[in-house]
Amino acid sequence: MNDTNEINRRPTHAIWQVTGEKPKSRWTQIGVAFTNRDGSLSLKFEAIPITGRTMVRAIEDDAQGRD
């Protein structure tokens, strides 16, 4: 896959860095993911976290119950 294909497609997942624990957890979007034909994901990061957890969530599920 090349970068041109990613530019022409919409991302299917958002990548989040989660720091802290409920109820004070902080979610910061750090990238997106694209679903490939074989079902795998290509990740595109804007930042690389060094602490916390990294979560990948389907974009339509973003607004629903974050852990």
C-alpha cells in the first residue's frame, strides 16, 4: 500500500493515548487507522505516547463509553 491510497480513503479508527484512571482519565487523539483489504490496520500516528495506554477505537464508537 502506498500513501496515495491512504489519502483517498477515510480512516476507520481513531488512536488515543489514555492517561490517568477513571473518573479523571484523559483521552488525547494521537492518530488514525485505516482498515486494509485483508482486515488488518495501517496506523498513522501524529504523536507517539511514552506513558499511559494506547487505545484503538472504531470512529463510529468514539463518542460511546470510553474506559
